[in-house]
Amino acid sequence: MTKSTKQNGTVYLVGAGPGDIGLVTLRAKERIQNADVIVYDHLANPELLSWAREDAEIIYAGKEPGESRTQQEINTLLIDKAREGNQVVRLKGGDPFVFGRGAEEAQAIASAGVPFEIVPGITSAIAGPAYAGIPMTHRMHNSHVTFFTGHEDPAKAESAIDYAALAKLGGTQVMLMGVERLGSITSEMLKQGVRSDLPVALVRSATTGQQETLTGRLSDIAQKARASDFKAPAVAVFGEVVGLRDSLNWYEKRPLLGKRIVVTRTRKQASVLSDKLRALGAHVIELPTIRIEPPSDLREFAELVQDAHVYDWIVFTSANGVEAFFNVFFKLYDDAREIGGVRIAAIGPATAQRVKDFHLHVDLQPEEFVAEAVLREFKKQGNIENLRILLVRAEKARDALPKELSAMGAIVDEGFAYRTVPETRDTSGARRQLAHDGADLITFTSSSTVENFLALGLPWPKGMRIASIGPITSKTVRDQGLKVDVEARRHDIDGLVQSIRELFTERTLRKVKF
Ligand code: SAH
């Protein structure tokens, strides 16, 4: 659907969840995928923007110095964009109606007569304690929960929060905003008679790879927070349930927690690696350096695909190649049997899996993406002299494989299925994030990711180490004058993740020893 065909725009106030990209609703994802315009704030995880359409207009309405917009400007922006006929997504951290001015935005939109919808999200008030191993309620400890904002200084006469009532109420109390004012808030609570040894926890950057929890008592938490320079955004939990963390802390035990890891694959491919790293607790910065585009000569490739049945073997060297091949194949034919009796070789497990997704058998599967391994496997098959082989690959790929196969007597045709081009956009602000906050490790999953990352000319963050998927990629890294800190023993995503895990845990072990 293009913009011109639309009549009425709608504004969707969408809960972006607390940070973990897995903690958003299906509705939120669908709205992001369909949006013409997305306006997001600094608490919304920018990785969510990778679901946006290529042509979506993405506007940052955050709180970075010099970039902030007033609430009035944001309201006007949302209304104007909707009136132009756009589907407008306003992404707000957590739940759009839990603090953070979502209600005011909705009122402004409603009074402008613009249609709107609310997509609730998981608020940090709930997710923060959960990820810190603190249940909001427990039959033995409490039967109600209160959310309040620490935005206002309790010393101010006009403070809207009745701390006397809060003290009387007890139960679990969760405070959003206000870590900066924790000193005056806790002294006000003490003054109102809350017991000084009440357990308190502060959870910052909850549900992200940068989550940190600080626990203490009402009497000392403010001082502890000051001493450790505990910064926003954080939620504070007051109540007996905080003590349950001792046995229920789960998320902060992940081996890669706090590690900032850059993923340089294409947007589409990144998610497998990113998800696995996130599952281990890492903070992933998706910084795609390349994008997959159709080959320069699609007609020539299509002709080879059309004749696929005349070959003895088709060799796929990447999942992208498989995808591009069958895209064309099923445009040409509507019967899978048109592929004839050709046998299929797929290099690496991900490539093989993609072939299997099309319900085709993989006859030969060299484990490693190195020409030598492929040749070895072919040799096992016996004499390949005069066999016709179609090699489906990227433009400008290494040419060792076709040469070697030809040298063994095969008749090789190369089908250029796609090409990789530099990714020039930075929709999720990953480049800015890398420059600003640095990273512990960068992952390279092919030579082209190395070359294209360096071509971006970004300053190398201090101490950022390098993980490579295999020897060819490592060679490219070294040729560029850089050092490979870890190379995957198995040259696939799982192998890479395993090696990264070892790299970080080894260091911890060594630290413990000395
Ligand atoms: N609508 C949001 C809250 C907006 S107010 C929600 O439902 O979560 C902003 C406050 O939310 C921050 O000051 C902090 O207290 C809290 N917050 C948001 N994201 C957080 C996170 N990932 N970890 C801890 N606190 C968070």
C-alpha cells in the first residue's frame, strides 16, 4: 500500500516494552511493520525499528541533548503526520499509559479529532522486578502493589504524593523515575514511619544486557546508590518481596550479561546471531554493514535457474543463494519436480537448512565453508570428471571453488544469485550508539562484513575485540591489519556463539585465579 492510496491516518500509541526485544506484543510488531511514520523515544529499544518498512519515516523524539522536542512539538508532529494520511506509530518505552506522558499525547490526539489506538506494553514497573528475580506479590508477604512516580521532590509543598498514606498502605511499592531524588524520598518514607530495615532494590536498564540491581534497606539504599553512582533509568522496589531475589535471581546470572557485542550481518540475517547472544545476556548492537540485492544480471541468473535440471549437481554456498535461487525457480515453474534429478550440495548447516525448508534433500553437506572441505567431500563421491555443476553464489565471491572443481574435471557454471552492497542507512542509531558507548566485541561472519564495516570508517572503540566465524574471514581481518581475538571452531553461528562464550568466561576464570 502506498501513502497516496490512504485516506485517514491513525496514531498508534504503542508500548515498546522495557527493553528486551522479545517483550513486545504481536500487535506492536504488526503496527511497526505497517507504519508509514514511527516516532520513538529514548526508552524504546531502537532494535524494534528493524521491523519497520524500508521506506518508513523514522523520527527520534528522544531526550539527547540538542535533539529533544517539546511535548507540544511531539503532539503536533503526531497529529500532522496522521492528517497527511499516514499510519503513525508512536513508540513509547514500557506501557504507553504508565507515566511518561502517554495519556497527554492521547488527549491531544483525541481532541484534534485524529483516530487513535493504544497498544499496551509490558511496563518496566513489572518487568524490572521480574528480571531482577523479585515477584511483585507473594501470598506470604503482600496482597497489593502500588506504583508511584518519584518525579517530584517530596520536600516540595505541592508534592502530589501522599507519603503518609503510602507508609500506611505497605505492600509492594514500585517507584518509577526518581533515582536522583532517592535520598529525599527515602527520608520522607522514614519520617512517615516506614521501618528502616525494609528491603529495597533498584533495577536499572532492566531486561537489557546492561541490567544491574542494587539491594539494600530503606535506611541505606540512597547512600549505596550514591556511592556506586547508580544511574537512571531505574525502578525501585520497596517491600518484603525484595528478599526473594536471593533465591529467584535468574537473569543476571547469564554468562554474557553486560557485554556489548556488535553484529554486522544484514538486517534479515542478524536476528539468529543476535537472539542467541541476547539469550546469553549480551547487549547486542545490530549494525548491518551489508544488504542483499538482486545480482547485476538477473536475466543471466534466471537462465541458469531455468536449466537447473540439466545439471548433475547444484552447489549452494549460502542461505542467501538458496533463497535467491528458489525465488527465481518458483517464478519460472510451479512444480518443484521441474528441478529434475539434480543432486544438491549445501555448504554449512544454515545453507542446508534453507534447502530443507524447500522440502528438498541435501545429498552432500560439507560442514565447513572452505573450498578444501567441499573438494574433499566431492572426492569421496568418486570421479567428478565431466559432471555438470551449477555453483550458486554471490557476485564477487572467492573463486577458489570453481577453479578447483574445474581442475578436477567438472564442468562448472557459476550462477550469480545476489550481490552484497554496503548498508548506508542507520535507522536504529547503532552507529551513534557504538561511537558513544563503545563495545566489548565485534562479530564478523564473512569477509564482506569485515570489509564493509571498515569501509564505514567508524572510529574503532577502545578495547573492542574481534570474533570471526572461520579462517577465511579471519584472514580478511588480518589482511586489514587487525587481530582476531577468537575464531569459531565450528564455522557456523552456533560455533561462533560458543567461542564468544568461552572467550568471556575464560577471562573471568583467569581473573578469579590471580
Ligand atoms: N511508560 C514507561 C515509563 C516511563 S517513565 C513504562 O511503562 O515503563 C520513565 C521511567 O521508567 C524511568 O525513569 C524508569 O524509572 C522507568 N524505566 C523505563 N525503562 C526502564 C528500564 N529498562 N529499566 C528500569 N527502569 C525503566
